[in-house]
Amino acid sequence: MRITGGELGGQPLVAPRGWKVRPTSDRAREAIFSSLGDRVAGATVLDLYCGTGALAIEALSRGALRAVLVDRDTRPALGNVERLGLGARAELVRADVGRWLGQVSAAAQTGRFDLIFVDAPYRLADRVKDPLDNHLPGLLAPEGRVVVESAAGRPLGIDSLQRLRQRRYGAADISVYARPQA
């Protein structure tokens, strides 16, 4: 697993042995960032269920200004962030994602993120849907995008947002969402 583009392109990303993380494949990340194009440069990024931090780190490598990475255990992401010298641009939050979303949402931090990545464990899809549906629209900047990775054939839908596209990459479905058009 490696960073596919930007200033850190080609640098390896490490997932600690024995950890149950399922990083987004290089091919899927390359396609995601190709489709996002100019939206990445200068963006503020939120990476939910960050695991190794691959999506946020890829965004930072491609010119995002800042990233917040949230997971119950941020150690896999922390290792990559430190090794690549991204500590000043990456904030790691060790928390339950659903609870954290509720707290940030209640703190009226609306429209804070240009890009939001969601890569929840596939087995949790039914449990994470409601918190995502309730809180993501308020955290998304007006022209922002949400990218959701879910199990192939079982897309995790965010009903409060408009799905712009969906594509399968091996065992994963990648969906891109935006605010609904009026």
C-alpha cells in the first residue's frame, strides 16, 4: 500500500501486523482522487473510521490544507502521519465516530469540511447509517463532497445527501455525495 499521488506519491503506508484494518486499495484511492480533481487542493478534510489514515494522508499529499482523522484507535494512522511528517496538518481524534459526530454537530461547527471520507467497517454499516445521515450534512461545506466506501453490492447510503456517482472497485463500492440541489 502506497500514496498514489502528490508530494508524497510513492511513499509506503503501513498497517501494523495483526490489526484488523482494511485500507482502501491503491486503485480505488487513485480513482477517488482523480474524480475529485481540483477539489482537493486547499481543502479541509475529515476522515471518519480512518484506520491507517490512507485517505486523509492521500488528500494531504495532494494539497489539502488540514485533515481531522477520527477512529476508536488512531495508532495505525498516527504511525503513518508521524513517519511522513504530517503532524502539523493532521489532527488525530481517538473517539467513537458516532458520539464524536454528535458532539461536533452540537457545537455548531457547520460547513467545516470540504471533503469527508467515510470508510466504516463493513459489518457496522447498519449501525453507522443514522449518525452519518443525521450529522454529515451539517459538517459538509456548501460545495463539499462526501466519499463513502462500503461492501460491494451493499452500498452504505446517506439519504440526507445526493448521490452523484457509485462505482465498484473489487470488494468495495465507492459512492460520492453532495448536498441536495434545491
